Amino acid sequence: MSSDAKAIKKSVHNPIRIDPETCVKCNLCDWICPGDLIYKEEDNRETLPVIAYPDECWYCGLCQSICPVDAITVIFPDQMINCQTDVKTLLGKVIE
């Protein structure tokens, strides 16, 4: 892997945090994720879910809401929480 690819990989925000101590490895998060970014080996109660495509997360929170033991936390990036961009710029136009 080139140094550029490593730098890009490091800069990707991982939006899903799974607590390995709490997770019961039930596969529900993999099943419900609409972006298909969570991967869990089916019928294997030994492995944790893997966030295969963190940069494709929709931040919908379905994985967090379906988790029966609250092992999942959705982590929003700072630029989403403290957005300084005005609505007109975000939408590109104002509808009156």
C-alpha cells in the first residue's frame, strides 16, 4: 500500500463504535444497515462485526437502535455537529 493510500485510510472517520465487551455478536447490525457497511460473519458467535466501509455511513442510527445490548454508538464527525455552513450554501438555492 502506498503512503498516499495509507494517509487516506487513516483520515477516514469511523462512525460506528462497537463495544467488544458488550456486543453479543447477534448479527442484527449487519442485517439492518441500509448502507451495507457493517459486516458480520453469519452464524459465527466468535467474531465481532466489522465496519467495512466507514466512509459510506449514512449516520441513520439504525444499527444503534436495533442493538439489544446498546453496544453500538454512532459517532458524528465534528464538522456535522458544529456545522458553520449556512443553509443556502448547503442546499445551493433558497425556495420562497
